[in-house]
Amino acid sequence: MEIADRRTPAPNLAGLAEYARNLTADTPRAVLGLAGPPGAGKSTLARALVQRIGEGAAYLPLDGFHLSNAQLERLGLTARKGSEPSFDVWGYVDLLRRVLDETGRDIYVPDYDRTLDEPVAARHVVPPAARLIVTEGNYLACDLPGWRDAYVLMEECWYVEAPGDVRQVRLVERQLAGGRSEGEARKWVETNDEPNGELVVTSRDRCHRILSTIGMDMFNSQQ
């Protein structure tokens, strides 16, 4: 996957969606990846792109490939949930291959349920009409085993970033919503989310586009 340039497309949802839709011009189906550190706005942008494009697009989040809490405990990764080794990267790669190869049938996609604090099966679906698959996750552009295999299946991979203080506020709020106290939330962000983000930053130069969602109205279809 050659990186021709890293210019940011039109800085609004309409421009991004049009650019993303054009990735399918020469192929029956294409995958667009959105990488970036925790709290950068990847899932919000991915869902907004899919909604804007409509039935021609589908959503495939990496978070559906979180290992279960039981497996994290077995592996000694409970305190590092969300870190690179806490995902089933090979299962993720296999599903990306399926959505590219099996274009004539519904393909079901897992997600992560923050209320259950566990991955859940078949929350999303890739229908035959979907020509663009928008996938997002922290590690999609990392030059590491498994992630390299995912990266080469993407037509393009964009890097989504936000200022550190903005991300920290978002991440603390996420942990508070999950039931942690403020002290626990801040400790989790400091000892888990921030180290994860430091690894992700090393993949920034492997991405085709560098985007910030700050100031972008991702919910206004006229934007």
C-alpha cells in the first residue's frame, strides 16, 4: 500500500465522505482504516462517515475483537485491557479478508459493549450492498505482527488525532461512565490509555491522511 501523499481532504464530513466513497472506484469493495490514539474520535468519525454514505458503507470496529475478560485474566492482561496484545488481531484480519472476498452475503461483525464490559457477537452487519467498509481502532497502522496483515488489506489508512488534553478529558469521562471513581478513572488513563497512545503515535507516518476531528461537525449532513 503505497503512501502517495498525506494531504488532508476537505475539512468537513461531506468532503471526507466523498473522498472515502471514491476509494471503491476501481474495486468491488474497499476497506478504509481509521487509526489513532485512544480518545481521538475514531469511532465517532467512522460512524458519521457510514451514516453520510448510507447503504454503500458499513462499520467494522476493532473493539469487537477485544479478548474477553476471562481470556485477559488467563493471560495476565486484565490491567492492560485495550493494549495491543489484548486484541484478537488474527481474528480481525480474517474478518477483513472475508468482507473483501465474500461480497454476495451478509457478514456479521462483533462490537464491544461498554455496559457489559465485554465483546458481543454480530452487533453490526456488512450487507452485499456495502462497497466501502470503514474500520477503526488504535493499532491499525502499527508495524507489528498481525497488524501489518490488517494494514495491507486497507485501501487507505487515515490517522485521527486530537490534542492530549482533549483526549484525556474524553477518556476520563469514558471511564466514569463505565462506573469507575474519578481517582480510578484518572489512574486508568495514566497507566493504560496513555501508554497505548504512545505506541499508536509511532504508526502516524504510515498513514495516508492526518485528520483532526476538532471543530468538525460530524453530525450535520449539510456540512
